[in-house]
Amino acid sequence: MVKLRLRERESIQEAVRRFRKLVEHSGIKKEMRRREFYEKPSDKRRRARRRAERRARMARMPLL
């Protein structure tokens, strides 16, 4: 849960801007997008497996 206290002499626009940054950094926005539509468990596993394969492939690549 994101909490925001209005600072002294802070305008509403500044407070809204700060609130948006807090929400983005907390991952709430990303979580909302992820939960927007139902995803089958098999699709979740497939996506996780592909992500792991991509990570492993990147780890094997030699650094220049």
C-alpha cells in the first residue's frame, strides 16, 4: 500500500507526480497490468520457462 503525506506548501500537481512515482516504484502498476486478463497456468509456465532459457543464454554469452 502506498501512502503519501502532503508536504508543507506542496501543490496538488507535485503531490500527484510524487504519488505516481511511488506507485510505479512499488510495482503496483505492473501487477495491475499482469492481472488485467486471466492467464492459463500452462501459459504462465511456458512464459517462465522461456524467460529462464533467455537468462541462461545471456549468461553463457562471453563478455567483450
